[in-house]
Amino acid sequence: MGQKLSNYGVGIYVVAIIFFLIVPIPAGILDFLVAINMSLAMIILFTSVLSKEVLNMSTFPTLLLFTTVFRISLNVSSTRLILTYGNPGKVIMTFGSFVGGNNAIVGVIIFIVLVLVQFLVINKGSERVAEVTARFTLDAMPGKQMAIDADLNTGAITDAEAKARRDKIQEEATFFGSMDGATKYVKGDAITGIIITLINIVGGVVMGMMRENMDAMEALNHYAIITIGDGLVSQMPSLMISLATGILVTKVSKEADIGGILMSQLFSMPIVMYLTGGTLFVLGFTPLPWYIFCPLGIMFIIMGFMLNQRQSVEKVEKEVTKEETGAEEIRRPENVVSLLQVDQILLEFGYGIIPLADVNQGGDLLDRVVLIRRQIALEYGCIVPTIRLRDNIQLNPNQYLIKIKDVPVSSGEILFDHYMAMNPGYVEEEITGIPTEEPTYHLPAIWITESQRERAESYGYTVVDPPSIIATHLTEVIRSHLDELLTRQDVQNLINNIQENNSALIGELVPKLLGVGEIQKVLQNLLREGISIRDLTTIFETLADYAPTTHDTDVLTEYARQSQKRAITNKYFSKTETTSVVTLDPKVEQDIMASVKQTEQGAYITLDPEKSQSIMRSVKAETDKLEAVGANPIVVTSPIVRMYFKRLTNDYFKELIVVSYNEIESDVELQSVGMVTYAD
């Protein structure tokens, strides 16, 4: 009900502006409207002064337009009364005689001074500040957005808080952009006031001489005083609102009805009501009509008292509700639910590494984290969960810890003000430093100072800064755990992402042939061996082809791998040079297939332990030959045995690449440099 009344009030206010421009208004009503206009100007001024932040007056540009046009409509009405009857009302007459000392020259000087103060000092400064603030606010938006993303990544704020902060940034940009244009209203209002005053003086003299038979000086003196009173009555509220404009732009839009926002922002502070009411009440003891200003002052004071009482009750109720809610939350058994939240990926670091993650200290680790998610999305076709960054005083100052689902999986130590130098294998010159180990690939390295960096690079050392070390380590850890980070919801999101352009495929595959969980298992199998799932359409087409005959996710994975032969070939093999590989003894393949047992839960291998150990020794011997010549450890098998051989060797050789002949394009040249067989 209150909101509807507010809307009606604003509507009546706007209609009244148009009404006053057309219909003549009696002098008594004009007196009342002039007092109302001054009251609104005071409320706006005091609210802008006492508002804690600029967004508390987000509707100010609209207010500025309303009050400016309302003031001009009163100017038109007073001009009509001056030129028609020579009597615009007691308020204007009193301002002209009292403020101007009943002297036309004094009144003109005071009026000119007020206009100059408003136009050249307050308004011009406000206009410039609003313009500059709008430009800088818009320029700063990308940086503020990145800061919010960084806080969200570190876990400092929640998704809801991040959304609220983004909305606030948008509101600020909208507000200052609007203020940049709204200040032109005040500038135009000042110019209009001067023009109307000149017209009233000239028109009044002419009317006085022609209608009242006054001489020129008598007419000039009489109409000049009245006109100056009219100008002062208009310029005083205009001056207060100009001052409020300057205050706001030197200190945005919300989704709600404008009427409700206006009323809640203007009539929400009891102290504003007290100040406005007290000022109006005191003005009632001047020659101004006391029967208008004193009742208005008392009314605003009463409003302030009632508002204060209501807010006090609301405050007590809020505190009681808060205490009851807190007590209820303690009593409820599920109040620990928030503690059960598990971070999918968490990077913890000691206090010595904090500068790397602090943007204010020049750290770019947060930006690198964002790039990691982008890099993996492009490389593997899946979205990495939000990477949280958090300091941990329990760690050593230079230590960092990487956790997957709150379980530590890897760690490292760095020296904040040093660089890590690694010998690629061909550098003979030695440099002095602190011996260490590269945390990602466990290579020998040396910590060197900034002064040694250029010399180390000239020798041929690979020199890496601390943020790059952490970022590389984090990237490799995420790559190796992508399969367990891929959830059913992630798979559903991937399905939704391609459904628009592949509705027939998705309609056939999900859920008619395969459920989301089965597709998840296939995609996890691919990611576990480093195969990109970015080409989802081809993978899903393959699954739709073979799912009618088998629901075994391991078998479906092999078909999906074969559909990605171009990507697999491009990743592991060269088309311009012969690739050295190791093959698998047919006898070993036969024994592996003979040991496979199929169950409802899937297939497993029952190979004799001695044979398994013999195969592992052979794998190590053959792959060592490949690594000795700088080649990747690749074993090529027949399609039917590939997944079982990979499963057999996975616990011993995680970096071993196992591919089948069906996953290699025909134009690739291979050279077998060994065969995995039973070692003696």
C-alpha cells in the first residue's frame, strides 16, 4: 500500500509540473508551493551531506530533473502573476523587500552574486568532477571486476558476495554516468533564471507604465524588487540542490519502483527531518508568513520523531530476531553443514609467499590462476573448478601445498626473492647458488639472485621466477587429477553446451542409450590418460554408434580413443620423422587376454604375479632405452589388449604411453626399438 502511495505521489508531482506551466495559480497557493520547493531542496541537501555512500542517493539524477523542472514551472507561474497583477504572493514580495533591503539595486546585486556563486563555482566544479569521475569509474571497472574474481578464487568472498559487489560496481558506473549529464540541468536552470528575471523586469516596467500609469523609475523600482524576490525564491532552492550535486559527485540505479526508492531515500533519516523542520520553524519568525513555515517545520519535526520511533522499534526487533536466529541455529543439529564444504582445488601457502598473491604488492599469482583454468579448458575441453588460494600460518614461510578435495597431493618450497635456474643438460659453466629440486618434475636446480639471472641465461640455464614455478606445478597437478575433478554436473553442463547445435545427437544418446554417469566414466577414462575431450561431438557420435551393442564403459572408451586418432597421433607422433616405439610380445598379449575376467562390476586381470613382475621388468628395460635417446616411453599394442595392458602397468609406470595400432594414423612411420616380453 505504501509503495502505491509513493508512486501516486510521484505521479501527482510530475502532473503538477505540467499543470503549473499552463494554468494560472493564485498567489496564496504559490506561496505554499514555494515553501514546499524550499523544503524539498533542504531535504535533498541534508540527505546528500549525511549519506554514508553515494549509492544511498542513487536516484539523485532523477531528483535533479524533477526539482529543476518543478522550480521552472513555479517561475513561469510567478512570472504570470507579476506581469498580470503585479503581486506574485507574500513569500516572493517578502524575499524581494526583506532580503534586498527594499532596495532594487541591493536586491539585483544579491541576486547576481547568488547566480554567480551557483553557476561559476558550485555548478561548474560539479560538472567537471562528474565528468572526470564518470570517465575514471568506467576505466576502473575491468580492474575492479578482476579484483572480485581474485577474491572469489581465494575464497575470501562467496558467489553471492561477488554478485553483490559486481552489481554495486555496475550501479556506481551508471550513477556517475547519469550525473555527468544531470549536472547540465543545473547549469541550464541558472541560465534560465537570469533570462526570466530580465524578462520580468523589462515586462514589468512596460506593464507598469502602460497599465498602472507609473513613471519609468517608479515602475522599475516596484517591478525590480518583485522580480528580484522571485529570482531569489527560485535561486535559493537551486543553490541548495547545486550544492548537494557537488557534495555527491565529490564523495546507482536499483531494481525497484522509482517512487518507493525516492520516498525511502528522502524520508529515511530522522535527523534530516529535525534539521529541515527546525530551519523552517525559525524562518517562521522572520517577516515570512509564519502560518506556512511554522506548521511545516512542526510537521517535519513530528515526522522525524515518528520515524525515529519506528526505526528504534525495528532495531530492537532486528536484534531480537538475530539473537533468536542465532540461538535457533545453535540448537539445530544441521548448523555444521557449512563446515562440510570441500574445496575441489586449494592452494595453501606460507606467509612468505603472500606477496606473490597480493595484487597490491605487485603479485600476479591470481592472474596466473585464471590463465591456468583457461589453458586447461582449451587443451582438454573441460572446465576446471574454481581454484581457491589461502594462506596457512602452519606451513613454513616459503612452503606451498596443493590440495585436491581438501587432501594434500603435492607441495613445494620457493625463495620469494630468488630465481630458479635449471641446467637443460648441455650447459658446462657452473654458477653458485642454493641447491634445490624443481617441484613439478623433480629436476635438480639452483636458487640464484636477481643479479645472477642475466649471467645464468647467457650460459644457457633455464631461469624461472617463483610465480611461474607455482603455476607450472599447479597446472601439472590439475592435469593429473582432471578425471576425478570431472563430476556428473560438469558432464551435464558439457552436454547442455553442445545440445543446441547437436540436438539430434543428444536426443539419441542421452538418456536413451547412455546415462550421464556412464558418459562421465568414458570421459574420465580419456582424461586419465591425457586425451582431450574438447571434440565432444565426435566422441558422442562414436558412443551413439557403439552404445547399442555394449554398455561397458572401458570398451566404449577404446572406441572413443580410436575416434580421436588424429589428436592422439598429433600429440605423441611425428609425421616428418620416424618415431621410436616399443611393441608388445604376442605371447604376452595372449596371456593378458586369457587372464581377463568379466564381472557385473567390470573386467579385472588375474595374471600370475611372477609373470606380471617379469613384464614390468621388461617394460622398464625397454622404456629406459627410449628415454636414453630422448624419446617418449611409448608402447604400441593391439586394440583389444591396450586398456588391460595400461591398467596392468599404471601403478608402476604412470607416465607410460600405451596406444593401439587403431589410434595411429596410417601415414606415421614407426620404428620398433624393442619388445616387451617376459624378462629372465
